[in-house]
Amino acid sequence: MDRELRAVDSENKKNLQSDQWRLHQLEKSLSNPNHPYCHFSTGNFEVLKTQPEARGIDVRQKFMDFHEKHYSANRMKLVILGREPLDVLEGWAADLFAGVRNKSLQQNRWENEVPFRPDDLLTQCFAKPVMDSRQLDLSFPFIDEELLFESQPSRYISHLIGHEGPGSIMSYIKSKGWANGLSAGMLKFLCHTPNSDLFAAKTGNVTP
């Protein structure tokens, strides 16, 4: 277990100087404290191992308890990709994963909490980046597309905003010298909360 915890610790250290991760954590810190989105994304050896053990907590047992409570085949998805025939891939899947128990656990849902409440919106933040860059990020709540997987309406908006051809937003702001990059898309929280995903538009290398 220590090896896995040190891998998490290493990943966290790598992210400390990443502007993308720092801005992501800033956004999470401004969200609803009653929704799981507000929590820290990773962790480090100090908070996952050293501090709990100093308080007499059996960390390994806590992990085992969490596994028993939350891990179930009906809460998981499996994708197998290979050049082999379908029958071979299917056989491998059965051999390797048939032992994953289906505990018939209910899906974790937060029906009464959203990541961003009305009081959490209409917020303007300025953050100093590690790298020499300027970026404008605009985010707003969007519907959960869990049951709209066939139509995925956010993709239409992403295309309209992110298109870079003649007459596009990108073409206009680039001609003005305001920015040289634009992207847009939906950020899924994967928390099964109705009407609570986030749509974001980002411009790169904004002119001062």
C-alpha cells in the first residue's frame, strides 16, 4: 500500500507547479462545500499516511473498509481494446474480471446539492500563473447529460464556440489581436447530480 501512496504523493508533487491543476483546485475551493466536487483531487503521503497514523488510525483498514463499502461491479465500467477477435477479448474479460463481485450497490447521487449554488456563481477571480501566460476562463452550469448520451447537446455549443473558421468567434478575436486560441467544452463532474455539470470556454495567450 505504501508504494501506491507514494505514487499518489509523487503525482501531487508533479501537479504543484501546473497552472491547469492549480486553477482547477481554485475552482473547486470556490464550489459548494456540501457537494463532493469541493474536495481535493489527489492527496499526499503526509495527509494519507503520516497524519492519520499519528492519530492512531489504521490506514490500511480504512482503505479496506472503503473498498468493501463502495467497490461493486454494478458501479464500474470496463473497456477492452485489442487486435484479437471478439471471442478472444470476451474470454479474457470473463477470465480476468468475473471475480469482481456485484454487491448491487445503489449509485451514489447528490439529488439535493449542486456543485455551484446561486451564491457561488457570478464570481470573478484573478490568479497569478506559474508560467508566463495569460488566459481567460468562462464557466457556467450546464445540464447533466447522463440521460442525453445520444444527442449530447453540449457538443453543439462546443462546436459553435470553438469553431475557428471564417465568421467564427476565434476568427474575430484573433483579427483584433485579443487572443490566439479558443476552446470550449463540457466538464462532467461524474457525481450524478441533476443539472450540475459545467460548461467552460477558454482563450489562450490573451493580450494585456
